[in-house]
Amino acid sequence: MTPRIGEYFVEWKPPTGGDSTLGIVDFSIFPHLDHELLPQNTMADAERWAAEIPGPAYAIDDETAITVTDGIVDVVSEGHWKLFSS
């Protein structure tokens, strides 16, 4: 759904290369922030990832969701998250 996922999350590259995705929304997402089974998904890792992503990017844990209605972005959370703006 996002315009880019960043090299951090690329597991397969199309023949043209890159990390571009569908681009339905205008922000990127770093999912599973601080998940106990994903020790590489810390806030520090999210900050490094976001530094390479153009445009807004969210780091969100599994208690967080993002809704977009008529172009308005809302974060719904009982956990923790962070918006990185470039």
C-alpha cells in the first residue's frame, strides 16, 4: 500500500530493482516495532530505516493501526508508534 518499503524489508527485487510498492498511500510503515520475536525491529532500527525513506514514515507496534479516510491519516493505538517526517 505504501510508496516504498526501504531496503531493510526487501526480500525479493523485481527485474528493475528498487523498493517501490503500490503507492496507494503517501507514507511508509515499519511494522512490528519492538516485537519480542523480531529483535531487529527496535526503535533504533526504525530510525535508521526512516532516514533512508523519502516522505513520512510510521514505526508501529502490533497494538497500532493506521486508518486513511478521504486522505486524512489517523493513528489508532493502545501501544507505541512514531511518525518520522522528512
